[in-house]
Amino acid sequence: LFPATLTYDTLRFEYEDFPETKEPVWILGRKYSVFTEKEEILLDVTSRLWFTYRKNFPAIGGTGPTSDTGWGCMLRCGQMIFAQALVCRHLGRDWRWIKGKRQMDNYYNVLNAFIDKKDSYYSIHQIAQMGVGEGKSIGQWYGPNTVAQVLKKLATFDTWSSLAVHIAMDNTVVMEEIRRLCQSNVPCAGAAACPALESDVLYNGCPEDVGLRERLTLWKPLVLLIPLRLGLTEINEAYIETLKHCFMMPQSLGVIGGKPNSAHYFIGYVGEELIYLDPHTTQPAVEPSDSGCPPDESFHCQHPPCRMSIAELDPSIAVGFFCNTQADFNDWCQQIKKLSLVRGALPMFELVERQPSHFSNPDVLNLTPDSSDADRLERFFDSEDEDFEILSL
């Protein structure tokens, strides 16, 4: 772990390049060879949005912190996994960032949704303050489950993206519930939930009528987040093959997790090492731009990404997937079913058609975006470690 105050420039020379290995490199569902595609690997990694600690942003809540150094790493990782979902939604998985090149408008719309100011959909301000309503004080460390729950609530106001966000609890993904959530062709649930935020749609650089036809289609793009606990104090080796396979799926959004109290955004693997983006660098906050095109170089990691042994991973993680269409979701389900047949790969979660009878409340897992999920959140928010069912062999 680098000291939190180390600057971006001094970090540039500290990273090892990719190992010369015949093992394939997997980055968010794409397979590469180090020998013939090193430039493509680095371009793919650099194109991901990289969110780090920042300093000198407007005070959270008006009087709170102006920097998240030391406490915001999991919030930044949550931003990164969600930004990847928005990139897939609005730009596509094949989109690449080129330094110094003016990007398309949708790119700046995505970036502006994460800028450090109170009225960006997924800003550190919004995440920290949404957590307050659920018992997390500003400056308190989040686990992967907590940040997933907060992002789900914030996504209801993002009418431009019109995402269906499902968090699969109890190690169980219920296909029927996801279909019900994604096939609810309500034009925009967030607007009804909070009319005062309508102006923010414009402020985020997205005209209100953008994508209206898309929002009335039969399938809302799905962001599926699965909080898991893969062992007690260290990851159970039996899950390693399954975890690797998650990075091989075209629907992969990666994994948020890390080491105890030190969060990383994992985007792939090579051999027995995970590849990740590290938020533990403090950069100055970027000022919102009048043109809607803020300077963006500091949001892209332009050195080789970090790596760590899979065995060092803290067992508390959240795995993410993005299914833009119903066909994507059906394909994902088929891949998960096939994965259960792989020798030596213990399933990390269960995929079922209907809710198992041992769930007492039929609505405990599936919540429409504008319904009140305070009770459910209360159940999970302060239980990063205690309430997970430990998967056993």
C-alpha cells in the first residue's frame, strides 16, 4: 500500500510492467497476449475511469471534509465499478480513451456524473451523504456491500442511464426477480421519487429527452452486484478458479474488495495475480468546466496497473456484471450454469429461477427503484462481516 499522500507523478516509476508470460491476460471479459498485445492491454486499462483520493473539493454537506484521503478508498472503488457500467451503457466495451483527444459528448456526461461536487449523480458527496441516512457517518470506512447498496439508491436518480440495479444477497441470484426488475418499462422511476432533482439531469450535461425511446423499451440495462464472503479471514482456495472465470465473462464489471481496510478495483488477472486500479493516491480535485468537458487526464491511470496475488485478497468482495440486453443476461446465466460444471471450481453463489422458500419476505431481495428499502438496508449496512452466510465446502 502506497502512502496516501504520494502524488501521481512519483508513482509513475514505481510500477512493474506486465510479466513476460505465456499465460493469457484477462481484462473485463477480454483476452490478451502479453507478447503480441501489450499496447492493447495498456490502452484498455488506461481507458477505464480511475478514481482516487482527492483534496480541496467543496466541503461534503457544506461543512464536512474537503478531502477523502484515508477513508474514501472503497467509495472510489464503488465509483470505478459503476463508471465501468456507465461506459458500457453509453460508450460500449470497445470504446478507448486517447490522451489529448476530444472525446464524444457521452464520455463527458459519464465523467461529469462522478465529479467531486454535490449535484453529480455518483459524486463522493452523494455517496457519503446517502450513507449518513443509513447509519454511516461521513468519513467512516465502507465495505463492498455498503457501497453497493448506496450506489443502487443513487442510480434511481440517474434517469439518463435508466439502469436496473440489483444486489443479490444471501449468495443467491434469482433470475425471475431480475427479469421482473429489468422488464418494468416505467419511463424513469427516479424522477417520480425526487422531482427536485430533475434540474440535475440538465446539470449533468444530459438533456431530459435523451433516450426517452430507449427508456420505454422492454429491458432496462442491468447492473448486477453480488456481495460475497469467500472465507473467514482469507480467501478459500476453492473459489479462486470461479473468481478468475468472472473476469473472463464479457459481462464482467470486475470486483471491488482488497485487503483489510484498503480497497482496490480489480479488473482482471494474469496467472495467479489479480490486476487492479488503486485509489490510494491523492490528487487535487478537478474543477467542473463551463464547457462540460473537464480536464480528464487525472481520471485515467497511465502507468501499468498494480498486481497482487489472488491469495492475498480479503474474502469480503462484491462481484459486478453488466447486461445491456435480455440476451446478455440469458447468456450470462448460461455461462454461470456451465461454470458450476468446471472441475475444481466451487460456485461462489447460487443461480436459481425462483426465490427459494427459505426467504421469508417475497420482497426482501427485489425492490423497485422507487420503493423504500430502508428496512432491508438497516439489516445489511452495519454488518459487513457478521451477516454474510459463510460459504462452506
